Amino acid sequence: MKKALITGITGQDGAYLAEFLLEKGYEVHGIKRRASLFNTDRIDHLYQDPHQTDRNLILHYGDLTDATNLIRILQQVQPDEVYNLAAQSHVQVSFESPEYTADTDALGTLRLLEGIRLLGLENKTRFYQASTSELYGKVQETPQTEKTPFYPRSPYAAAKLYAYWITINYREAYNLYACNGILFNHESPLRGETFVTRKITRALCRIHLGLQDCLYLGNLNAKRDWGHARDYVEMQWLMLQQEFPDDYVIATGEQHSVREFVDLCAAELGMTLQWQGTGIDEIGIDPATNKTIVAIDPRYFRPTEVDTLLGDPTKAHQNLGWTPKTSFNTLVKEMTRHDLAQAQKDQLCHQAGYPVFNHNE
Ligand code: NDP
Ligand code: GDR
């Protein structure tokens, strides 16, 4: 039985990847952070009681900022594959916590690689690094391929640039089987609630049911290449199953704006938004009620924005036989339906007199 170690197992990708690897028959180990509340919501359906003896999902407390603890876990698990998914992954938050972001996203990657080397696991352990389309930042060519020059535009992207290169350096210096997946945005019903797609689907569903008044957004014109997380974790695994390690762009090759995402989600709920005004005064009105349900809040503008990203996944298609399965429309539909069901639960609580809170972040 192969053993995999997933950092960031409690995150969106970690949850999908853990499920995928368990189905493949792996013994899956995951690193979770100590928190004051239970933080395993996304993997609770996979959870196994620690008192059970024949577990194939085992969680370890740890943190990417703590090298000794990472080395201890690596030594204990002796993994065949390490998937480094843990990160302070929010671009806007990285402007507020740049040092912590660098410590986790850049040095955390180094700590894991060095741990593998110190323990003499270079010939056993394969390493996947969660690299990102944010590396392209202020884009130098469109669409972006594995050869497109990088131009990071945030502390997050700069930290991930270090992680990208240190992964390649360990591959070249120590012959470690290490790969970068340069993944473009991927979403799902498990997406964190403050990323723009999930923020939109949650808020519009709640507005639709009268639980919230307005959705506040930043740059409506930002364009992204959005895929489904379920499709993308399969690629993370595939990259580690090849004869030689390499780096791959994972994307759909299709681009949409934040505004289009809003429009499609609204349409899924039976609304056709009317956009009025320009710049920070732009609003989206629901003609059925004449209420403003989308407005701009400049707090969501970033000091340096990534305006447009579009990936070219040809290499992954040719070398790994991969194509994304989920279309943009299906993705938006799936997320909207999921969040409508969540909002309906909250509506029931509200009607029964229980307090219901909005997190309008
Ligand atoms: P999430 O934000 O959903 O998950 C991040 C995970 O990292 C969580 O489990 C989080 O723990 C954990 N984590 C954060 N900081 C630390 C730390 N210091 N030590 C240990 N664990 C930590 O991200 P995604 O699942 O969306 O993304 C996975 C990876 O892929 C990330 O590295 C991200 O930067 C990268 N990426 C994501 C893309 C996307 O579109 N989703 C695209 C390209 C790259 P907790 O649950 O406790 O917060
Ligand atoms: P991104 O995702 O920065 O691409 O990083 P996010 O969903 O946060 O932003 C996408 C675009 O939408 C614009 N935007 C808003 N964003 C947020 N979060 N909130 C808003 O209210 C809002 N309004 C407009 C943003 O300005 C941006 O242009 C994600 C993360 O998962 C990273 O970890 C990953 O590396 C990249 O995708 C690829």
C-alpha cells in the first residue's frame, strides 16, 4: 500500500485529493493545524476514529512554519508521495500578512524539501508543489504556458515563486522526483467562502432567500480561467506517476470575467441582473424588485491586481492525457445549487427563531 502525505488536507484541494487517493487504495496521512474549533469540516466524511486500528486516513498536528515537526512527521510516515498543498492561499490577505505568507508558502516548501533530504528519502519520496497561475501576474503573453515568463504581483505570488524554484532546484541538485503543478483557479462547493466565486454563489443564494441584502465586490472585470477542483487533483496525482518529473500548466483554456460569473449565478437562480453606472459607482439591480443586490466596495481592490489569466494546458494534455471534465456552466451550477441548499437550511433556522449570521467579507 502506497503512503501519501498531504499538507493542507483540511483545505479545498486537500479534501478532494484525500478522497481520490483513498479510492486508489493509498494510506493517506494529512497535516492539520491546531485550531480552537474543529477544522476538519471538509474531510469529516472521510474521518476515521483514532481508536480504530486499521485506519487508512491518519491526521497529524503540524504547521509549515515548524521544521522540527515536519521532519518528525516525514520520519514517522516515510511517505512515497508528498503533496504540498498547505499555504496562506488568499492573495488579498497576503498584502496584510506578507511575512507570514512568505514563511508558510516559501520557507514551508523549503522545510519539507530539506526534511526529505535530511532523512535520506530523496530516492523514495516524490514531491508535488502547488504552484499557481498567480506567478504570471502581470502577464507577458497570452495564453500562458510552462515557458511564459513570470511577473508576480503580490506577496503570495512572490512567495510561491520561491517555492516554484526551490522545488526545481532540489530536483536538479539532489535528483529528487519533484514537480510543480502550475494550476489556474479551480473552484467547487468546498471553495473557501472569501474567494470570489464562492462569495458570489453564497451571497446571491442568500439574497434570493431574503437572508442578505447586497453582495459587495471589487474588480468585476478581472478575468480568470476557472476549472473544477475535482478535475485538478487528479492531475496532481498523475504528475507523480510519470517516469520523469516535470512541471505542468493545468487550466481549462477558457476565460471568464467576475461579472460573467455573477450573471451566470444570478441566471441559475432565475434572476437577470441589470448593470448600471460605471467604476466604483457600478451596481447590479434585480429588475423584479428594483433592489441593488450587487455593489462595489473599493476595499476589495488589490494594491496590484492580476487583471487577466488564461492557461494553455496542451503539455498536460499531450504528455499526461489530461483534459478537464467540468465546463464553466456546470461549475457555476454545481456551486449555486450547493449554496442554495445551505441557504435553505439557514432559512429554516431563521424561521424557527434561531439566529442566522452573515459573513459579508
Ligand atoms: P485552501 O486555502 O482551501 O487550503 C489551504 C490549506 O493549507 C488548509 O488546509 C490550511 O489549513 C492549510 N494551511 C495554511 N497555512 C498553513 C500552515 N502554516 N501550516 C500548515 N497548514 C497550513 O487552498 P486550496 O485548497 O484552494 O489550494 C491548495 C494549494 O494550491 C494552496 O497552496 C494554494 O496556494 C494552491 N493553489 C490553489 C489554487 C486554487 O485555485 N484553489 C490555484 C493554484 C494554486 P486550515 O484549514 O487550518 O486553514
Ligand atoms: P485569486 O482568487 O486572487 O485569483 O487567487 P480570488 O477568487 O480571490 O480573486 C479572483 C479575482 O476576483 C477579483 N475580485 C474579488 N476577489 C475576492 N476574493 N473578493 C472580492 O470581493 C472580489 N471582487 C473581485 C479579484 O480582484 C481577482 O482578480 C486564487 C487563490 O486560490 C490562489 O491561492 C491561487 O493561487 C489562484 O487563485 C490561482
